[in-house]
Amino acid sequence: MTATVGTHAWTRTETTAGPGPGATLRAEWVKFWTVRSTPWSLGAMFVLGAGLTTLVCALSAEALARGDVGEPVGAFVTWGVVFAQVTAVVLGALVVTSEYGTGMIRATLAATPRRGAVLAAKAAVLASTLFVAGTLTALAGYLGGNWFLDREGIGLALTDDGVLRSLLGSGLYMAGLGLFAAAVGLLVRHTAAALAIVLGLVFVVGNLVMVLPGAWGEWTTKLMPGNAGSAIATPESFNPLLLDPWVGLAVFVAEVAAVLALAAVTFTRRDA
């Protein structure tokens, strides 16, 4: 708008502010829950996490009671998380890469030019959902598996050392994995590539580094993301050489935060 007062002209440009944090969060929530990958991934997480934990406890309870297995009972009550973590990685990657694959990211950024707000909203929706889903999955697996352990007199109560921590820790670990996969997805912008990188680090590289000699191999194993983060999700680990649960979680959170920071910088500077 232009107006003239006396001999002086002034111009006022009208701008439209972008949506606020609440609107951005609602938009990401709607997108997250209106694609089929979300319920399918969460359903698979529950089936794998709770189902496999119950199954392995049912099959191992008698041997555990006799002492034939040689592993701690606590390592079995969240056993299914080992496989359920795949679904957290898949969902985390898809939250980002699916928008790049369809081109919807352009519409998202046109509606919300503040890219930091978009990334924060995506992270909040993803992390909160995976935390709740991971915790409920671990709880269901514990209840199902512990029923068989109780029948053999070796069940674990929620108040036993590490049990409640492992149930909440399963949710924290799932949330962290999802954010890690989303950050990698922002960097590579391709679903298959993001999945290959994250699953390769967690399942392949995390195990291969164990064969490295000496202290180098020991500490590399401890610091790999999957190894560091997963200790919080079990009362007792099959691998006693891993970091203590809370120390491992701190290392895992730092690793996720570093990759997220790199992804955020890339996201704000690169064209959609």
C-alpha cells in the first residue's frame, strides 16, 4: 500500500505471518496419522515386541528354571524389543523421506516457511508416539512373558531391580531410534538409503565391531548407537560388556542429538 502526505511518500508492505507452533504441530500430527505406514508400523512393533517376548519366555521358562540356559531371566522379559526396533527405524525414516518421495515437502515448506518449526514438530510427534508405543509394547510383552516365568517360580515383579526402568527405557530407546532414522532420512532424502544406513549400523556394524582386537574393539562396541541405547531397554543384558543402562542412554542421546543437529543445518540450507 502506498500513500502520499504532502511531498513525502511512504510504503507499507503487508505480510502474512506463518502458522504458529501449535498449528504446525497439529499439521504434522494430522499428516503422521493419516498415512497407512503409521498404524502398520506401530502394529508390527506391538506384534514383534510383545508377541516374540511372550513366545520366547514360554519356550524358555522351564530351561531357565532348571538353569540350563546360562542367561539371566531379566534378559528375556523385553526380548522382543530386539526385533521391534526395526519398526521404529522404518517409521522414523518414512516420516521424512515419504514427503520427499511424493514432493509434499514443497507444500509443507510453502505453508510453514520456518523450517526449524517444521522439524521440531515432526520430531515431537514422532518421539512422543514412539515413546508411548514402545513402553506399551514392552509392558504387554512383560505381562505375557512373565506369566510363563511365574509358573516356573522365576517371575520378575515390576518392583524388581531394572524391570520398570526397562519398560520405560524401551519407549525411550524406540523414540531415540526413530529420531535417529528421521535425521538420517533428512540427510539422504531417500527411504531405502536411510533404512540401509540405520539398520546397517544397528544390526550389522554394531555386531561386527565386536571382533576388533583389544580396547579399540571393546569401546567401539560399547559406543555404537544400537549397543549404547539398547541397554536401557532390558533389566539385564545378554552382553555384560556393554555400558551401564543410564550411561549408555546418555551416549545414545548425544549421538542422536549430533545427527539431528547436522540434519537440521542441512535441512535449513538445502533446497527442497
